Amino acid sequence: MWNSRAQDIFDKLIKKTPIFIRSVVKDTISKKAEFFAKEDDRDQVNEKDVVDAFFIETPFGFHGPMKCDMEEFGVDYQKYGYKR
């Protein structure tokens, strides 16, 4: 249901999430990414779905650190319309 790149990014970003909220974030982000895939009538979650889910579900005040983490993992979020 998830392509390997999407799963890898998701796992790495979840590990950067504070432990006390990690399980909630993991559930929320995975459901949102899967929703995007289903909405586009795809049977597989891709990188864009994961990036979109993190940007939508992460409070704006935490976007800076999240962007740094994405850059560290080689995710070009700008190609999906998000500003640096």
C-alpha cells in the first residue's frame, strides 16, 4: 500500500517526532497520506502524499524544523508547492 520511498520518509520523520506524541502523529499522518492516495484513485501512497500529510497535519509553528528534517532526508518539498 506504500511505495518504499514514501515509507522510508514517513519512518524517518516519525522518528524525529517527540516520543510522547509519536503514536498519535503516526496514526494521523498515515491516515491522511492514505486518504490522499485513495482520493486520487491510487492503491499506493507516494512521496507527495506523505509530504502533503505532514504539512497539513503539522501545526504551522513546527514547519521550520519539519522542513529541516525533510531536507536532511533528501525530500524536495518545494516541488510539491511548499515554500522554503
